[in-house]
Amino acid sequence: MKKCSQIVAFSDDVGFIGRRLKDVEEVFTLLVEETNKMGLEIKGNKIKLMIASRKPYNENEYVKFGTYNFEIVKDYIYILVQT
């Protein structure tokens, strides 16, 4: 069986990479369950979803994983400033 998802993390930012949306949802659900056990909370309003696919998708729509809604974006720019 080939690996279908990956987690990439730096500081307090976490990224999920998956071959299918279902794979990303499974990893995200697992993260939510594990962080809840430690008393941590994931802020869903900061989460964005970027899809790389040959199939068309509608930008500015939402995908729902459990109680979390993710805005679909075409691209995402992350700027890291170190002091």
C-alpha cells in the first residue's frame, strides 16, 4: 500500500498533503482528535484549502470536514518573518 498523505509542520503551522481529499480529511480528523486529548484547540477560521487537480473546482467555495469549513483558494502566500 502506498502512502496517501503527509503532514508538514513548522512552529505552530501545519500543512496536509494528500492524493485525495478524503486522505486529507482523515489526517485532519486524526489531528483534531489527538489535539483535543491534550486540551488544544484548532482554529478553523484560519484554515485554507488549496486543490491541485485537473478537475475544475470553484474558488471561494468551502469544503466541510466535520464541524470545520475550509475556504478553497487558488493560491496561498505565506510570509515568515524572523526577529
